[in-house]
Amino acid sequence: MKRKLFLTLGLAALAMYSYGAKKPKTTARKMNKTTVQQPTFTEWHDLQVNEINRLPLHTSFFTYPFADMVYEEGGVVKSRNLSSVDKTMSQNFLSLDGIWKFKWVENADQRPTDFYLTNLDDSHWGTIPVPGIWELNGYGQPEYVNIGFAWRGHFDEQPPAVPVKDNHVGSYRRQIDIPANWDGKQVIAHFGSVTSNIYLYVNGQFAGYAEDGKVAAEFDITPFLKKGKNLIAFQTFRWCDGSWCEDQDFYRFSGIYRDVYLYTIPEVHIWDLKVQTLLDDTCRHAELTVDLKASSKGQVRLTLAKDGEMLQTLVQELAEETACRMQVEAPALWSAE
């Protein structure tokens, strides 16, 4: 019988590169303006709708181009230590954290319905930091609830109904510049955590909708971008129908909890992975399994390292779903001590 245990090997140093790739098929992750489903603005109280145009959920990782992995020192090109690379250093990354234009309303029926228009005058709007919690920035009051929903007493609680009164809504706007070297690349918008939902627009066009307040939401915004200035606008509600499933023992906050950023991906890329470490009965032999999901065919190179030392490298043909296996003798076992 095999058992699943954690190895202390440096899996953060697991590097994946696609090379020698053939012309890829069209990936399901891409979209164009004609395939974008439009919102009805009933999604926030419709149990049948949890997302629109949202990309599939996947393991948290970041893809670096080869140029991110090397640097020049004294006229000599050197490789970076994989464990020291951070996504904020990448040419594929653009942070959207910072100050945004912001308009907050107390009740859902007071929300601006034109918040996304490119010609909207938002000069009278306030500002808020992103990430930023509304209640900690002067918008609404934090509420702690142990048992029951934060909206108790606000309306007749009949699922999937969501209150309008005291259902605060925040609208965000920001102009950004897309890097010139991103021209022609697929661009993904990443929202690490938005409570309780998000309606996203780019340059006045609907890009997507998502709920799940503590799960990252990603959208392909490539079809809506243009050279130069671009308007990113989104709206989020304090409560939506998904709030019925988020009744935990914690402070109920609203807004943006985690980082917001854009990133680009190449035509051939790994978009999801699953890593497992399987020990035999003696705990002296392990099989490292890496299951990959890719946009199309190519080749992949997996490198296993510990404390910066390369232990194994595996080169394998990459399909849309690929299973990679490495054998590890005398693995360092996890211990609570």
C-alpha cells in the first residue's frame, strides 16, 4: 500500500519550460469579443450563475519566460537561482495594486449602472487602496458573526434571496498602460480575492463575472485591450447569493483582500498542475508524480532541486494532459519535529 507524505525537497524550484513546440491548437482559455457572454445583472442573486467568462480554477503558480531566468554580470550571462525568482520581477507581470477611483453606496439599488463607461466623469469619486477592505477604509462597519448570517434582521431570509437594503456596492475605475512588449500576447487579469463578487469591464466592454469571495478569479481580457491607455472597471457587492455558502465564524469584510495584477502567457503553456509524493511501505523510496494540463502539444522539462542543487531533470513530450514521474531514493521525510 502506498502512502502520501510530504517530502522536504525544494519543489518551489520545480521549473517548467516549453520549447520546440509545434503550432498549437486553439486553446479553450482564449476568447474573442464574439464569444463573450453578456451579463443580465441578475447574477448576484441567481443561484444558477456562479461565473461568466471566468477561466478554470488552477493550482497557484506563475510562468516565467526564459529571459526572466538569466541576467548579465560583468559581461557574463548567468542563470538565476530558481528559488530567488519572484513574479513581480517578471516581464510577464503587471501589478494593479495601488490607488483606484472608488464610489461606495449603501444600498444595492443605489449603485451606478454606468460605472464602466469610458466617457464617465469620475472626478467626484473618492479613492481606495487595492488591496483594501471597505470597512477598514471608512466605508461601512466591520461586523463579527459567529452563528447566523451578517444580514440577519435586514430582510426575510429566504434562499436564494439577497437583500438590497444595506447591501453595499463598491465601484472601481483605473486607467493603466499595457507594456509595449505585450502587444499580440494573451493577457490574463488576476483578482486574488474579491468579496463577494465581481463584474469586470475593460474599455467599456464586459469581460466577466465571478463569485467565491476567497478564491482567485481570472479572466482573459486580451480581446478588449488596445495600445496605450486602457480603462479597467469593476463592481462588487457586499453580499450575493454565494454569501449563503460563506457563513463562517469570522469578521465579515467586503472589498479586495489580495493582490490584483495582469500577466501574459505564451501560446504553449502549462495552465494547471498537480504534484504528489508517494512513499512505499518502507518509506525509503518515493515516486514524485507531476500531472500537467497544457494549452497544446510541445515539450516539457522538469527539474527537481533541493537547496539549489539540481537532483534530477526529466524531458518529456507535452500533450494537453501529461503524467510525469520521477523516482527518488532515500527521500527526506516530513517530520513535525
